Amino acid sequence: MCKVILFTSGKGGTGKTMITANMGALLATRGNKTLLIDMDMGLRNLDMYLGLQDRVVYNVMDVVSGVAGIKKAIVQDRRFEDLYLMAAAPMIDDRDITCLHMEVLCERLKGEFDYILIDSPAGIGDGFEVAAAPADIGVIVTEAEYASVRDADIVAEKLLKLGKKNVVCIVNKVNGGLMAMGSVPNIPTIAAGLRVPLAGIIQYDDNVFIATNRGVPIVIKPGTYIEKNFSTILDRILGSAEGV
């Protein structure tokens, strides 16, 4: 049965899109047919993080408005047999998309895919609610920063009020040295500031940024500590929907 996973954040710059791309790539390498949908209208980046920006013709708004069929808006990542992308619109226009639109779209897609990953706009505006509408699992990405943690908890509260029962958080860009000096909140402090459990932490690593700027999911190289960490976190995310 297809699962829809929302990746969101309280504030921008947390690495939400990078994590969406890499989790999608991991699912695909495990043999799961996986579709990534970018819902950050006007600020789309998921196509660039996958290196697919030159292959996008139609986007999710074209599908919803009837300009293009679903198949025309889906781009396959040729490096992964089972990884696909539906890009966001490159600019905000007067076409409307509602929660019902997203729910209907995902219902139509569920017969074709094992997982649908939605990259949400940051914050708790209308775009966030539309992106969250069909989600079975919510993943909030935050940083070791007090403002980011507070915003993440606000997003968690919003998701829970929307009826989402399986919500977890990832702490990205963790700098152990700064934590040890007490310059940024440590993991117990972050966990205490959130009403949802942590699925894991991702250490700050220049290689992540290099891979992202090259349009290559860093998990494409198996056996690295980064790939193993992402894989462990993915297992916890999937386990949250099973009560694990």
C-alpha cells in the first residue's frame, strides 16, 4: 500500500529539500517505485537537487489545472530505475490548488507508486496545508538553533491538529563541537522542545553540500557513514507509521 510522506520545516534553510531528495533516492535503491512531488511553488529546488532541471517541461500546477496529463509531468531519474519527480511551478500564478486537489492527485498516483514524498514549502501558510493534506507521515526538518526548534514545534502542533498521527523530526546540520561548547542547543534540549519524537540527526558535512550543488543525492554511494545514517533514519520514519 502506497505511503505519502511529507517533508516540511518551520523555517527555510534547514535542508528539507536535500533530505527529501536523498530519502527518495534511498527508497528507490531499495526497489520501491518512488515519486517526489515539489510543492514549493515559485521557489522550486527539488529538480536542481536531483540534477533534473533541464528535463522538466510540465509541473504539478499544469496537472491540477488540466494543462498536462500526469504522465507528461513526471520525469524519471535515469540513475535510479524507480525514482521519479513531479516539479513545482517555477513561479506563483493565478491557478489555484487546494487540499482536495492534492488528495485527489495522490489517490490517482497511489496505484502507480509505492511511496510519494512531498517537499512542502517552509512555514505554516496555505501552501503547507495543501502539501500536508494527503500525508500519512509527517517529517519535520530542523537545525540545532533555538528559533528553528521553536518553529519546528509549531509545525508539529499544526500537523497534529490537522489529524496527522505519525509525525517525527530530523535535526540536520549538527555540529558536535558547537554543541560540546554549549554554543547551540544539544540533542536532549532539542528533544525536550519538541512534542514529536526525533527520527535521527544528520551531522554537518561539506560533502553533503558538494553533492547537492552537483545535483547528486549523496546516498548514491553506498557504505558511507552518511548513507548508513540516512538509511537508519529512513527506517525510523517508516517505522513511525507502524507504531514502532
